[in-house]
Amino acid sequence: MRIIRGSLGSGPRFSWIKSTVANIKSAQKRARQAAKTRLHKMGLRSKMRTHIKAVIAAVDKGDKDAASAAYKAAVPVIDSMITKGIVNKNKAARHKSRLNKMVKALAA
């Protein structure tokens, strides 16, 4: 197996992308599509995690206004990940609930 370089990226982060062992043309295409989809989903998941971390960082600083603004920015991102199939609706609800709880604790 050899590592594919080029349009999908290079470096250690993309070393998991390997050439397929599929012999049938449709299976080879499906393997390429799966690799591309995985990269796309990794980016979306990272975006969601970044927004969550922004809320937590603002809460840790004790900045009520920044935490509230970060929470309001994070909620639509988390909700969009549900419709895109990145996270389950219950996991998204749990994240939103815990973040909201942290932000409200600052206000009190």
C-alpha cells in the first residue's frame, strides 16, 4: 500500500489515506469518495469543536458578554452539524445544554 499525496493533502495528518485494494472500478471510486467525505467531515467536526472551545475559554476567563456571544455563535453551528449528520441530535443537545449552563452560571 502506498500513501496518496496531492489534492487530498500531504503530511502526517493525511497519512491515513492509503491506496485501495479494490479491483473493481466502482469500488475504487467509492473508496476515493469515502476518503474525500472523511476529510470534509473532519473539517466540519473541527469547526464545531472550535466553537465549543471558544465558549469554554470565555467562561474560564469570566467574561460574561464574550461567553454569551460565543454561545450564540456556537448554537447554530452545532445545530447545522445535526442536519449534516456529523453529530447525533442528543449529543448536540447535551453540548448546548452544558454550555448554556456554564454561561448562565457566570451571570448569576
